Amino acid sequence: MAKSQTAPTVIHLMQRRDLTARRVVEFELPEFLLLALETRVAEANSELPSDDAADPNDYVESELANVITIRDVAELDGRFPGFAAAVTHWLKEIAG
């Protein structure tokens, strides 16, 4: 997998941070993945009213959340107190 020459983002796992906060991150992806992402978002939006339209961030967030299991939540909450509470907060937020 080819990578750009820019330095990777280093995440300090042990620093205390607000797990309910949102943060902008940058990823480098192959163009075919971006095309697939844009296509899926367009398909989803074709079935939604325009005021409920999704964007690529919504889709990526949903897909990343899908890889976290209940076991992961329990394990990560043990290592990083507040993780489970942040997941609960996020679920309430997306439920509207």
C-alpha cells in the first residue's frame, strides 16, 4: 500500500481528552475508494429529502462505527474511562 511522504498523525492514547468532542482529520485514500464513497453517498441521498441529505463524513462515520463491537466498547472503556459514555452520547445524538 503506497503512502504519501507526509508524516503520519500521531495519536497519544493516554492523554486525557473529551471523547464526545468532534475533530477534523485528514486521510489519504486511493481515488477508487473516493469514487465508491461518493457513489454510496449519492445513492443514499437519492432516497432522502434534501434537508436530510448525507455527506461523505456521515457515511465514513457510520462505517467506522460499524466496526466497533460491544466487546470493543467494554474493552476500550476499561482502558480509557469514559469511552462507553461517549458511545452512548453519540448514539443519542444520531437518534435525534
